[in-house]
Amino acid sequence: MKFYSFWRSLASFRVRIALHLKNAAHEVVLVDIDRDEQRSADYASVNPQMVLPALVLDDGTVLSQSLAILDYLDETFPEPPLLPADIKGRARVRALALMVACEGHPLLVPRVRHYLDDVLKLDQEAQAAWRKHWIVETLKTLEAQLAGAQGHRALLLWRCADDGRYLHGRPCFDCAHAEYRSGALPHHQAYLRDVDGTAGLRAGAPAGAARYAAGDAAEVTARPPG
């Protein structure tokens, strides 16, 4: 399989963790969203929506949208499962994942940031306020929903387990980190502590911005992730 990804792409991070959890061999192709490479003709021929990630199967089939890719991986590589065994647990985890993937995350992606900058002409302070508002709103919603949800580790949500930072740049990390320092998100913190030792999450996390931006050979070589 060929996995089109970037270290700072939250949607790619979800899929990368699942690939490592399931030890599914794949080749990583870096698409630098900071340089708008996702809008290149080459990548548009792979994914006409021009967003990350994309997973190209060995037969040439192209899968897009991170949660759809997760469903495919879970059905194709059933061990270890990403979802709880019981039907209510699966519904709950899907709902939590959708809160991030469909409610919070889409408001922070490059095409939205470009619109705020190029069309609405919002200054950096206003854009930072936009990001902070939607990140904090999403985290608060998750906090309320995570109460009593221990053991549902399949969320694979916001955190880069390598260094604790969020994947949309320093301003987003700062505003989220302020919420943690205030003690406003105890269930979210407990969840993160619970999944921190998960081998696939550790293996799937980027080792750092510089390494991924440079296209480290270990990340662009076909191999079974470990």
C-alpha cells in the first residue's frame, strides 16, 4: 500500500496510528501541506479532493477520508480491533471520532485558513482567536463525553504522542495547553495517559517536524511498521 501523508496532518495521523497498530506494510509518500503540495496536479490525480490522507491499495484502488480508511483497515486487518466488541461501545467511539473529524478539525484545515487569510483578510490575531475558539469548544465537548468512557482507546484523536504537541502548529498547542494547565479537562488527560503506552500510537507518531519535513528515509521506505 502507498500512504500519502504529512507529519502535521491530523487526519493522516489517525490513519498512521492504525497502520502501525495493525502492523500493515506501507510506503509513505510525503505531501507537504505547508507548501500546498496537496494542490499539485500530481496529487490531484491521486485524490481529486486535494486533501490528506490517501491510501492507494496494491490493486490501484484509492481510498480517501481518514475515517473511511480506518474502517477499511479494521475490516482488512482485524487484529487488533480499533473498535470495542459491543455494539453500543462501537457507536460511542464512532461518535467521539466524528466530533473531531467532522465538527472540530474541518474548521482548522489549510483551505479554511487560506480563506480566512486571503478572502476575509483576517489578521493573525483574529485567526488565532478563531482556532482557539473551535479547539477549546471541541475539547470541552469531548471532555463531557469522555466521562465514563475509559477503555475506549480507539479514538486516536488530537495528540502527537511523541512530544505532546497538537498537530496544527504552536498557536493551537498553546491554547489547548492552557486548558490542560487550568485543570479543565481531567477526563481527556486521563484518556491520554491511558493510551500513551500504546505501541502503535508511539510508533505512528512523527519523530519531529524537521525529520518529516526532510523526508527521513525510514519513513518513505516500504516496510512493516513496528
